[in-house]
Amino acid sequence: MAISSILLVVLVGYFLGAISFAVIVARGQGVDIFKEGSGNPGATNVKRVLGAKWGNTVFALDALKGFIAAGWPLLVYGGDNRLAVIGLIAAILGHSFSVFLKFRGGKGVATTIGGLLALMWAVLLIGLVIWLIVFYSSKMVALASILFALSLPVSAYFIHGTQDPRFYLGLILAVLIVVRHRSNIARMFGGKENKF
């Protein structure tokens, strides 16, 4: 991998990820998403504050960011999973720590899902099944998202093995998503986490 290729993939991924559709959509509806609901600029909070239509729109756009960030290096660089992994991680970091929002941002779940669709759909499918089971049994998006994240390296290990960069992507994503949900984890232990 050339340094110039890595740098380009990182820059495109980060700045693509840094576009906050939650903030854009909420402002379009006259809402400061940082001051409503949980205060998190992500699809779940938009759905909670503005309803399913706008929440699902933000989710789809955030997922598209991840899909593009991981997908274009696969097309341009001959299916190089390493560059695709780097692009997705950069997009998630951009989403979570956006330069446009003073390094604030969402938790990166939708962006992760879009990238995984491009990189390892079978791992994503297993994770989504786990998400659905946990969400419908607990009504907690955060708990479902955390267990979705933890399933990624386990599934990647069995499907792709430890020599594949996608296994390490699963590990990194699990850590990133769990860390981004630390306030939710604290609320869960305190019995104060929001439910749908």
C-alpha cells in the first residue's frame, strides 16, 4: 500500500464521515439535536425527537457514508480489503469526532453497518440478527448496539480467520462502539436508559 493511497483513503473517509446528517436534518426541522432527547447527534435520537421518517432518513444517509468510504477503495484499488478497512475506520472516526461539530458526533453504528455491507455482509447479517433479538426483547437501542458490536470480531473470526484484516476491523469496531456507548452503559446500570 502506497502512503499516498492510505492518506487519500483516510482523508476521504474522515471528511465523508464528518458530515452530520442528524444535525442537518434536525436543523431543517428547526431543532437543535444537541439540546433534545439524549443530546446525541445520531439517527436514534433524531427518530426519538422527530419521528421515524426523519430518523430512518438519517440512518440511511449515515449508512451510505460507511458504504461509500469502504466501497470506493475496493473498486479503485482492486479489492484491497486493507484500504477499505482503513476507509471505514476513518469514516467512523469522522462521524464520531466531526471537525464540523467541534469534534463531537454520533456513535457510528449506522456508518459501521454501511461499511460492513460493503466489506463483510455475512458478519453484518449475524450482527443484525443479534441486534433485532436484543432490541425487541429489551426495547433498548444502546444494549442492542453494544451486543451487535461485540458480535463482530467473533463472527469475523469464524468466517474470515485471524489473518484477514476484516477480523481486526471487527475488534476495532467493537471497542469503538462500546466506548461511544459508555454513557448509555452507565444509564443502564442506573436503570435510567431510554427505551422505545
